[in-house]
Amino acid sequence: MVIPLEEKINELNQRLKKMKDEKQYFYLKSIDGASGAKVTIDGRKMIMFASYNYLGLITHPKIKKAAIDAIEKYGTGAAGVRLLAGTTKIHEELEAKIAEFTGAEDAVTYSSGYVTNLAAITTLCQRGDLVVID
């Protein structure tokens, strides 16, 4: 049975409205101020478990200074994905330091946990493998 696209969209809109009406819609919530281990959303103070800043390091003075120095040297972005044209010396330096710190032969960094999982799964797994991701 094929359900027309318009019917699917209407069903999704109804579910979305219900979530919002029941205060269960949590996407695209604006954080008031810098995101850290604790945040304020809609005037409510909360513990943030969903960001990359769960340790609260984004506002640490030493981290901010290092970021400013990196922007002065490299600009505001790599101007491309790492594979094609976005790898900079700072990436290689970081990976070398991580490898040395962990006692590994080498290290690789990714921009997010999702990209890490995507790279690892597509590289290491084969048809028929079971992958369980949290």
C-alpha cells in the first residue's frame, strides 16, 4: 500500500503539533549565553548532556586564547573537508600530541561523534556485521 506524500506530511505535522502541545518537542532550543556544563534555556537552568562542551571548556580563558591565536594564524575555518582540502598543520599537530599522550602509533580526529562512527563503521565493518551504537 502506497501512502501519498501529502498524507505522510499531514501525519508528521499532527505528531509535531502534539509534541509541541505536550511540551515534549526539544529540537532547536536556543541557549541563553555560552553553552557549558550548565545552560539556561527558556529561563530554566539545566545540566547540558547533549553538547560537545559537557566539560565546560569552551569558556575557559586558556582555551579561548588558543582559539583566538589559531584564528589569527589559520582563519576561521579549514575551507574544506579534511579528506580533500581541509587538513591543516594544526590538525596534524593535535593528532601527533594525542598519539603521543595515549602511546599510540598515530591518531585521527573528527568533527563529531557522528562522523567518527560513520568513518569507523564504513571502514571496519562488512556486510553481516552487527553494530550497536548508543
